[in-house]
Amino acid sequence: MIKLLDSAPLGVAVRISRIDWTAMSQAEGRRLREFGLMEGVEVTPLHRGSLFSRDPLALTVGRMQVIVRARQAAMIEVEPAA
């Protein structure tokens, strides 16, 4: 079963297994790479926008906290971190 980052549980570390780079613009892909979001990287979803919206999603990537849109998070497949 494929699990996407936009539905990953909060506070639980996951590893990025695949990113659908073709589903996003070059600028979006460049931004995610600059944040360190690539296959094999461990991230931890921290919190979502509000009670009524899942957008945006705050993540911990290494020692950084970054924000991604839920639409972008839906293009990222994750698996449990080892």
C-alpha cells in the first residue's frame, strides 16, 4: 500500500521513497530539492494548517523546519523510517 506524505501521521518520522517530479513545475521541484526533500531522506510531519484545512504541512527535515503545500506533499510517497 502506497502512503503519501500528505496523509502521514503527525510526529512520526517517515522516509521519502519516491517523489513524482513530473507532476510538479520545475520551480516547485527546485524548491523541494533546496529544502532537502529527496528520495531516501527522513522527514517528520509536525502540523497541518488548521482544523479545516490540511494546507500547508510543516515538516522537520534534518535540523530545519520547512513548509510544503498539501498538493506537493501528495506527490511524495513515504515509508516507515527504519
